[in-house]
Amino acid sequence: MDILKKTLTVLTALALMAPLAIVAPVSAKTTTATTTQASVKKQTYTILSSSFYKTAKTYHTKDAKPVVYKAVMGADRPTMTLTAKGKLKAGTTYKFTKQVKVKINAKKSQKYSYVKGQGWVVSSKLTAGKFKAASGVKKTATKYTIVSVTALKKAKTVHTKDARPVVYKAAVAADRPTMTLTTNGKLKAATTYKVTKQAKLKNAAKKTVAFSYVSGHGWVLQRDLTNGQFMNAD
């Protein structure tokens, strides 16, 4: 029975190995691509169990950017060698299709999920369901005096980097030049957006602050956006 059990475990490892040995190249335009490379670290674990899902499970990242690992399965033993190859984006929805449980030490085990098109990620770093922009943002409202608002003739291309800028919903007073901005979620990190309007607003401290209107989302502090399209090398 022990020999049979070991054989089945090895076969499972071999089944996992085939689709994982090759990592597809990621386009700079792919919105769910891995971001900058993580420090290369290699670790070998013993596989305790594995699961395959006919229907991919939907999960998302929050503010953190989980490390993505490339896996190599043992040819004649139930082992899995993981090498860091990058990171997932923060605030992004992903699908995973496989999950393995590995032995860390005599008292500890850990689960890894295979994120479709990316690689293996520690399961606890992912949250069930689709990402929603409003997650974790406290509602606050600030009133500004409008100095100027400019509608751009041609949409301007900008992008976010590692941080996720706060998005604001605007309410303009009907009888005075004021604009109240209320927090309404966050943009995704490392993503390209279009800006169609720009505004200069004066706060209570008489300081002028520049905002950009991100198409389809809302107003964002201009200093939190970078000109041009996002590229993985940023």
C-alpha cells in the first residue's frame, strides 16, 4: 500500500509538471501581467496533496503584490521546486486553476495556488472574489474652491506605478465655484489610464492642488499619475 501511495503521488507531481515547465511571455499591454522581478529565491518542498479545478476560481489581490513562483516538479519523487520570478499586481482580479499543499517542516504546511497565465502564489495572499475599487477606502469629503477646470481636446495617456492612487467623486455647487471631492475607491497599480480633464483647486489652507479626471473612474491627484503608457520596466 505504501508503494502504491507513493506512486500515485509521483504521478500527480508529473501531471502538474507538464503545463508549468514553460512560462508564457507576458505582453506589456496585459493588464494582469506580473510586475517587476522579485529577488530570485529557490526552495524545494515535498508535495502532500494537490487539487485541480474544472472551473477556474476567481480571486484578487489587495494592496500588497504577492510574489509569483515558477515551479519545477521532481521527475521521480513528489517534490516541487519554486523559484521567484516576479510579482502580481495589487488590486487586480485573477483566476487560479490548481492548488497544492506542501510540507514546510515537520510541523508546518502551506498551500500554493496556480494563477492562470502567471505562476504559483501563496494561497493566503489571495482573497476570494473579484477586486472592487472601493475595497478598504474610508469615505471622506473635502471642499475646494475652483481655480480652473480644463477639458482636454485629446485624452492624455497616463499610468500608475506601484501605488494605487485614491479616486474621488466630485460634486460641483450650483451657486458658487466650489467642488466637493469624496473618496470613491482606488485605481489599480501599474495600469494605463486616460485623462480627459484637469482642474486646479484651492483647499482650506489656500494651497492650490492639481487634479486629473481619469476617464471612467473619477478625479485623482495629478502628482500620483505618470505620463505615458505603463511598461513592465517602470
